Amino acid sequence: MQYLKKIALIFTLILAGCQGVPLHSEANLVKPVQEAESHLNQKPFEYIHQQQKRPVVALVLGSGGARGYAHIGVIQVLEEYGIKPDFIVGTSAGSIVGSIYASGKSPEELRQIALDMKVGDVRDIKIGMKGFFDGTKVENYINQQVEQTPLQNLRIPMYVVATELKEGKKVVFNQGNTGQAVRASVSIPSMFIPTTIEGKEYVDGGLVSPVPVDVARDLGADIIIAVDILAQPIYTQTSNIWGLFNQNINIMQNKLASEELKNADIIIQPDLREKAHIFDTKERQETMQAGVDAAMKQVNMIQMVFNEKDPNNRILKNFQVQN
């Protein structure tokens, strides 16, 4: 049993992309989220073209577990340059940061939430045939952070990617219980018990779309800023079973991501390596700083893309590249 608990704790570290403050124990179960695949081809942001005469901007936040802290640093830089997305698409760790940001939190608030997060806020060990974690605490935690706001009412439209387990297909959620959608998106198979929604089981969206650029393009985005926080295989230790397991996942996810990233306009890839002591405040700060550094390196590309696609300068009116 002690061995299983130790393994469970290691698996918990993967979820360190979660940020938060202490969670109340009561569940917040609102209506189940709904599948939104049919919504993708309806171009819900066409009104931006018609009314504001400018391109639609999407922020895509990829999966990557503990490396999810870097998303906060990227968001900080984008806001400093006056860039606020028209909508957000997130997978796994990206769905966590994305949903909290979409609820109206500032980069400063996101940073503080990250520093305040404790293991017990999101960990609920429930060893069973299908996994070590139930995921209820994750769901409740997210709902607390977004103040019980359903997906369709978040201040920034939010799309959460998960994998339908039976058929292995990509599913996008954009209405209903925000915490439940995120819970589905982070449910790493064999670690988390799959999230059941209306009789179907859902697991980690990173299995099918680790950096969901195609979802953003299908929704009608003209400018896609994609944040890729996947572990790079070259930096993964393969001297033990855990390392080999990680490497298998890293290789597959990077292959999937490379195809989708071809359709992104701006790619931000923080220089991140596997870290120990993930719940150490210093580690979190360093990971957020890696996001800041990576975003700053792309400001010239950001300006070039926006100048090309927004020649009337309706978005980056006050954008100035800093030397």
C-alpha cells in the first residue's frame, strides 16, 4: 500500500499545472458539459469580422502537466502588449490555466493562485481498477476558481478539449460545468479514473490534440497564438521504467503537435525541462518565468503577423517592441 501511495503521489505531480487556493470540500455539480463538435463549423466569431472589421485572435494552450505554469508567464506578456484573445482553446494543463484566465482573472491573480496551490487542493487518491485519482477535487477546485461560472458564461469564450475513451475521438466542450470539462481534459488514463458525462467516459485531451490548433482554426480564428509546453524527448531521462514511460508519451505527443502547429501563426515554446520538487514555490516561479522569456522572444513575430493580418491596426494600437 505504501508503494501504491508513493506512485500515486508521483502521478499527482503531473497535475501540477493546476493552480489554486484551498478548496472547499462540497461538490459543485451543475449540468454536464455538452459535446460541441457541431459548433465548430458555425464560425461563432464571424461577428468580429462584420462589426469590428478586424481578425479573430485565438490563444491555444497546450498540455504538459507541471509545465502548465509557463502558460501564466505567456499570458502576462501578451496582456502587457495589449493582446487579449477573442477565445481560448485548452487541453489538459492548458484547460486549467485557460479556464481560470477566461473567468476574468488577471495575470497577477493567476500568478498568486499558482503560488498558493497545495497538493491537497487537487489530489484525491481513490485506488481502483481504472486509476489512482477520482478527479472530484479537480472539478470542485476549478469551479471554485471560476466562481461556479459555466463555460458558456466565462468572460472569454473557452473551449476545452478531451478524448472520448470508447472511440478515441477528440471532443470539444464549450458549455455547462466548467470544472467537469477540465476534469475530463486532465484525466490521464490509468492514473485518473475516467470522467463520466452522460454515460460516456472521457480522458486526457492531450492524447489526441496536445496543442489544439486545429480546433481554433475550425472555430474561425485568423490569428492563432499557440503555446507548446510539451516535454522534448531529447531532455527526457530514459534510464528507468518511469523515464521510458514518459519518453513513449513525449514522442507520440510531439508528433501529433508538430502537425497541428503547422497551422499556428505564432508558436511560443518555453525552454522547459523535467523538474523535481514541483510543488516548491521557486520551481513554479522559474516555470512561469520561462513562459515570460519565451513570449518576449516572439514579440517581433507577433508584431509582424498582426501588421500583416490587421493592417488597420485595430488590435495592437499601442504595441511597441521593446529592445
